[in-house]
Amino acid sequence: MDSTFIRVCLLFITISTADAMVHHFLRNCEFNSSKLEDIEFILSMYYDKVEFLRFTSSSGKFVGYTEFGVKQADYFNKDAAQMSSWRAQKESVCVHNIDMNYSNILDKSVEPKVKLRSTAPPPGQHPAMLVCSAYDFYPKNIKMTWFRDGQEVKTSVSYTDELADGDWYYQYHSHLEYTPRSGEKISCVVHHVSLKEALKIDWDPSMPESERNKIAIGASGLILGLVLSLAGFIYYKRKARGRILVPSN
């Protein structure tokens, strides 16, 4: 997986207590791929919530953060056998667990569901606005680009952050403000790791079927109302003609 797409950490915690004071070790594997060179192993030691000692695989040594931690770091760094053991944990601890994460979780992907629609623009220079929305995709990183008559549009375009849905899926939205031109072609192109090739959605300015149905129903109601009104008027006129007028004395 491309290193720009993900950066994750694995945590392993060991805790012990003495006289109500907590002493714990935190082993942390940070990575953006399963390659050994893209993994950082970090060991942190805490006493009563204060970190006093840390080892990192990139430096290959311990660093102390308190007076006691400095003494411990000096002691550990001089022990060649101990240091060799700590340096080996990058591979023995991290690689195995990272491989399981990639095979079971991180390599999985779900294609986005993409919708392109028009919406009312904010007050400004452009009378129209389109929204390109991607839903229910994983992992979170996604890219959208706009094209107008084959040329990429970079102005009057805005993007949201990738929004978590709370169920491992994400949604993402991009807005394009524009002034419509006759015969133009506007497209939203979506790039995501789950897609074999970029997904292109063309804007169709014709009215959606749901809107056409609403207008058809409204027009039918109007015509029916006119027919009933006309029938009532004709009935009234015929009754009026057949009425006999009786002169008053």
C-alpha cells in the first residue's frame, strides 16, 4: 500500500504496581507500510505517569528524561547484549503484528458510492453549484477532481475533510461553483485505492425523474381541477336556462 495512504501504530502495555504507584512499559510500533524500513519501534518506561526512559529503533539507544532515567539510559546503552535484544524487537514484535493487521484489516478496501447533484450556491459571483459526494468507503484517503470540457477545474472548488461515519466507513464532499454554459460537459473524477481505475461521473443537467414525477402529478391535479370547475360551470348554466321565472304581483 502506498505510504501516503496510511500511518498506524500498535501499542503493547505492561503494567506493575508497588505501594499504589504504577510502573508500566509501553511498546509502540509506528508504520506506514509493512516494510521493515518503514517501521519505528519505540519503548517508553513510565513511573507514576511520568516517562523517565525511552528507546527508539531509529536512534538505536535509550534516552533518559529524569535524573533516574538518565542513569538507567547510560547503564542500558553500555550493555551490548541488552541493546542487541532491544534492537531486535523492531522485527520480532512489530513485523509479525503489522503483517497480521495488513492481511486482516489494512489491505481491505470498500469502493465509494458517488453521487453528483446540484444545490443552491452561497451568495457570490456564481449562479450555480454542484456537489460531488462519496459515501461508505474505506480506507479514508480519497481524492476528487473536477473537469469542465476536458480541462481540470482548480478555482471555485472546495473540499471537506474525510468524515468518519462511526462504522469504519467515511464520506467526503467537494463543491464546484460555476456559471453554466450551453453545451458544456462537467465531470467529477474520484480516485480511491479500492478502484481499479478512477471513477468518472458526468453531470446531467436534465431534470431527475423524481422531479419530473412531482411536476407531472402537480400538472395532472391542476388539469383535473380545471375540468371539474368547467363541468360545474356548464351544469350551473344549464340549470339556469331551465329555470321558470314567476312574475310577482
